[in-house]
Amino acid sequence: MPQTRIHLARHITMVLIVKTVALYGLWAAFFSNPVPVDAGAVSNVVAGPGQPDRKGQ
């Protein structure tokens, strides 16, 4: 195997290791301990408060 292929394989391996460590760090920082949320409160923030029913009109 020529020297350039060995260098390329080493470089790709190092990039994959760095990416894996970065993804684990993001997961540990933001997703490892999920916080319970109220679905109604989230929907009000995302879509705004709902319109009142117009069944009586």
C-alpha cells in the first residue's frame, strides 16, 4: 500500500474519531437528561393561543 493511502486512511480515521467525540459531547450537553414539558404550553408557544369555538354563532 503506497504511503499516500496510509496517510489518507489515518486522516479519515482521525476525522471520524473527532466527529464521534463531538457528537457524544453534544448529546451529553443537551440530550442526556430530558426535561419534562407541558404539551399545551409548548403548542401555545409554537402556534400561538387557539381561537375560541364559533359553534354558537
